[in-house]
Amino acid sequence: MKNFEPPISLKSAVAFLEKSRDPKVTDAVFDTMVECARGITESSSRIESTVEAIMKNQMQPEVKRAADAKAATFKLFEREAAKIDSARDRTERAILQLDQSTAPVAPRDAVAALLHQEIRQALFAMKSEDRHAAVVAAIKGGDDTFASAALSNHTALTGLGVAERDALADLRRRTMFADEVARAERLRAGLNELDRLAAMFGGWSLGLFAEKDGAIAAAERSAELAKEALAGLVA
């Protein structure tokens, strides 16, 4: 009989997710992804045992057994896929919130807007090396008003180069919001791993009877024709 054992990666799905976790930090969003990884392992095992039990039933023709096993597999896959989609949505929302909360701060009122304008004008008037040094000093000194004014607008207003601005924006995030950046990176790494495991889970489970698809479809069509013929006789 065909081997229906899942790949080793699906049996160890939780271990792959845990590689991206910081054991010292509690994160409910990351926990949701870990639970999905655990669900992938459990569903893979359940699919294996379910399919083996169905295929061992010699009272049914092989094509009928394959059709029943395929249907049961899809039902288990669909249930797990819904949980994965939910965890993915939750993680993406958390990452977006982290990105938004650590972005340069726009002025909140007219007074702040005027201050931002004056900072940009002062930066534009500086030499390139002085301009760069001024923004770095503001970032390292915790002056987010100055840093945000320099980094939240078009480079034409400050004299910064595009690549320079992006590098300084990254320095600002990592300096002023180290914990948030670290969490976002953990969530992204975990999400990438969950996506890889989900793709492997889908490829394995939905491909178990790929070579039987033609025979299954033919058998199902024959059953439909027989049913229609019988209905015609009764009518």
C-alpha cells in the first residue's frame, strides 16, 4: 500500500516556528502562529491515519476508497487552512501597526508644522556632511521632533538623498524603537516560516491522490450518469 506518512518538516512544524521566537518575550500574536504550526502537525497525523484506515477497507473498490480518502483529506486541510488564514491576518495587522507606530511623526498642529518647516529649511541650508551629522545626532539624542521633520517629507525639502533618508529612517527606528523593531522582525520571520509550512502542508495533503484524480473523476461521472438514468426509468 502507498505510504501516506507526512514529510518530517510537518511533523516538526512547531520547532521551525520556535526558531524565530524570543523565549524571554511573551507574544500572543506569535503564539497564534505556533498554535497553527501545532495544528499542521496534528492534522498531518490525522490525515495519515484517516487515509490509511479508508484505504485498508477492502470492501470498497480502490477508486471509491481513493475518492473517500481524498474528500476526508480535503475536509481536514480546509479546517486547518482557515486557522492559518486567521493567524496570518492577525500577524499582518500586528506588523502593520508596529510599522505605523514607529514611522516618523507628522506635525499635530500648526505650531508643530511651522517647527518642522524651520527644521527642514535649516537642514537644506547645511552642507551635506553637516546635514547628515545633525540628523544622526538628533536620533541618538532622542530628539524625535527634529528626526521626524527631517525624515517624514520629500528629500527635495531637506537636501537629503533618498538612500540616505531611508538609511537614517532605519537608524531612527532601530535606535528609538528597538523593542518594536525586534518584535516586527520576529513576527515577519515567523510568518515566513508559517507560509512555508502551510504551502508544504497543502502540497502534501492535496497531492496524496493526484495520480488518482482522473479515475476518481471518471467514477464520479459514471455514478452521476447512472443516477440520472435511474431517475429517468422511475419517471
